[in-house]
Amino acid sequence: MVEWFDDLKVGMRFKSAALTVSKDDIIRFATEYDPQPYHLDDEAAKKTMLGGLAASGWHTAAIAMRLATDARPFGPHPLLGAGVDDLRWLLPVRPGDTLYLEGVVTELVPSRSKPQGIARVKWTAYNQKGEAVYTFNPIAIVPSRPK
Amino acid sequence: MVEWFDDLKVGMRFKSAALTVSKDDIIRFATEYDPQPYHLDDEAAKKTMLGGLAASGWHTAAIAMRLATDARPFGPHPLLGAGVDDLRWLLPVRPGDTLYLEGVVTELVPSRSKPQGIARVKWTAYNQKGEAVYTFNPIAIVPSRPK
């Protein structure tokens, strides 16, 4: 069981629960944070490069964060990130899509000065067809086991 | 005035309007997308590395997207991103903070096959004290002027 930075190993895998995104969710998020035609209106969205209503990429990112927190990759420790690399939106997320997240530990760097380390987990969100729709690699700070 | 990819120049700068983040906003976003103690409860947040209630980093990211859409860096064209590099949370965003965004065009790569290009804008969000709190560099697709 993962409890501290020391318990993580490169190659360790995580899988989240699933979450379904409704059309109402997509429009509500976009109205507040990303009010563009792709995300607000079926007819207007059809005329865009996305070819129909799709979630804001930042909505997908927020949902993925929710799935990651629920997956508890660092056991009792919350997720705290200094940043994210390689954030990519791979496919549109459509109304009714059900997303889940898989993660793999790619790098572990203990701090030289603090009782913690940087854990890199490459997370990928998949839809109900098993298509990868989104990926991101946060810089997570995880406490080390007290000596 | 920027209307098409061809009108953008490296070094061109943008500045957004400002937006104030309330405690209620922070808790509402976090409850749905990032339910961790830093973002939900004053007393619990004081005991964390963030030293008090702070917005979810993904909330800051969503607010920055809203500010970027309002800044209309690509004139009439909406913002469409394939991904983001160098996303970094630099300082906590606190209840009552007022954020604005500045952007600078860092790279412009015309597509070889499509009438469009990739515009890289390095965006930085500042608070009311002028402190940089967040930065990100999206991969934006912008249509070229029809020939």
C-alpha cells in the first residue's frame, strides 16, 4: 500500500473510477470559464473544427483532476502539484462520454533538502470506447516517510 | 489588428481584463473537481503546505482560460488548443485575489499542409500585487488568411 514517497516505484499503475459528462455540465463549465461556440451550442459547434459540441479542454482537465484525487495514488496524502508537463487534448470529449483515468509512475526524484520527493505520474484519460482523449504529467510533491 | 495567423508577430503582447476570485468560487470549484483540504476549508487549509485556503490549480487554469478568451489574441477566431506546455503554479491564489493575464507571442509555425498555423503565446497570470501566480504556453491553432 502506498503511504509515503518511499513506497512509490517506477512502473506502478493506478486506475480511477469513471465519470460521465453531461451536456449540461459541458455548457455550465464553458459558460463560466470558456465561453466559445465549440462548448456552448450544438448548432454553432457543428460549424467548427470540432464538428459538434465538446467539453472545454479545461473542463476535461478538471474532471481528470477529480478522477485522480479519487484514485488516491499517494495514499493518505493529497495531490499537490507545482505544474504540469505534456498536457495534450487528443480527442474531443462529447456529451454523455464516460471518462476514466489510468496513471503510471514514470520518475521519482527525492528532494535533497526536504523530507519529500517529486513523483511524476503520466495520466491518460480514456472514454467509454477505450480511446485516449487527454493526457498530462503533473509534478507532484509527496512527503517522505518520517525517519 | 489581428485577424488571421498571418497578422501575428513574435513579441506581440496581449493583456486581459481582471477577474476577482471569491471564497465561494474557490469552494464551489473544488467541491466539484478538486475536493482536497487546501481548497475546501479555512481551518484544514491552514495545516497544509499552502498555509491557508487557496484555489485549486485547475480553477486558476480555468480562470486564466476565461481571461484569455476575453483578451481575443486571435481577433475573431476562437482559441483552440492541442495542448499546453510549461504549465506552472507559482503562488497560491487566495480568496479575494484579482487576477489578470499578460501574453507574449513566442513562436509562430505555419502549417505545411493546412491553411493555418501554430501560435505559441506564453501567458502569465498576475495577482493584484503584481505577483506572477500562474503561467502556461498553449499550442494554439489559428487559421491563415484565405488566399
